[in-house]
Amino acid sequence: METGIKVIPHEIIGCDPDSSEKCQCQKRKSLILFTTFISLESPLRCGDCFRTIPLYNIPKTYDDEYYNILCWESDYQSCDQLQMNCSVGEHFATNQMSKIDSQLSKQGIKVCSEIAKLTKTPTFYYLYRSSGKSINSERKRTCPSCDSTWLLKEQIHSRFDFKCNKCKLLSNIAYDIRNNTA
Ligand SMILES: [Zn+2]
Ligand SMILES: [Zn+2]
């Protein structure tokens, strides 16, 4: 039936130039929903190696498609772009990416729990942190959801300093602080 919507099948047409960047782990202990404005890759990452996982590797998450993941990804990338440009809507975008109760975060956390349910793998959501008061106040930050200590002994994947296993959240020490002390 002609529905007006073109479905592009996943066809293997040769060697994928990005294949070395893809996760090859046999078993994954966790997953991370993560993207940036510049990323052309899947927003799903392996929690162990942080390499990308093509969406067709996991069961369909919404109406026989990945609509909810792609929708979150495009909204997130738009916010990240505004935040990088530092002119229009920077404050709005940064809040959307940083605050746990923003529309963007709520959407992303919901997507994570959907992926977790379908893959039976804990799926983490990342809360961006751009600015803070001091390195000490940053280190003392607690999980914005359950308020427990979540500072990691060592940074993981060169970007996450905080991790709450209970709430499945990740974050970083504010970039302005880290850059000043580094
Ligand atoms: Zn992996
Ligand atoms: Zn927590």
C-alpha cells in the first residue's frame, strides 16, 4: 500500500568505514544514551567501551521504529547546537541539557527506560554540566534524583565524573571549573 512514507531498508552495501568505531563487546553491562550536535552516529553507546551501537542492533522502541530515540536525538542536537553557538537561546538550551526535570531530560530518561526494558540492560542518561562555583562544590554535588553521593573515583570515558547506578544518571564536573583547574 502506498502511504507516502518512504522506508529505506537497512541494506549492507559494502564495508562500513565507521565499523572500527562500533562496539564489538560480546556482552554489555550497560548502555548510554549520548549524542552531540556534531555526531552523525547512533546516539546509543556501550557503557563498557563507549563505542556506538547501531540502533538496528536493539529491538524497535516505538511503533515498529526508533521514533522516540530519533526524536530525542534531534531535540538534543538542536539544544547542543544553540549552546555551542552562544547567541540565541543559549540559556534555554543549557537548562534543557542540564536539568533533570527539563522536557528534554524527561524525554531522554523515558527513552532510556524503554531501551533498558527491551534490551534488559541498564541504560544511563547523561546530564550535561557547563558551569559551577568551585571544584570543591562540584565534587560535593549529589545525584539530582536521589541525592546520594555519585562522584566516581576516576573519570570514565574521558567525560563522566558522576554516576548514579540507582537512578541511571551520568554527569561531569562543570566544564568551566575543570578547564580552569586543568
Ligand atoms: Zn562495547
Ligand atoms: Zn540517584
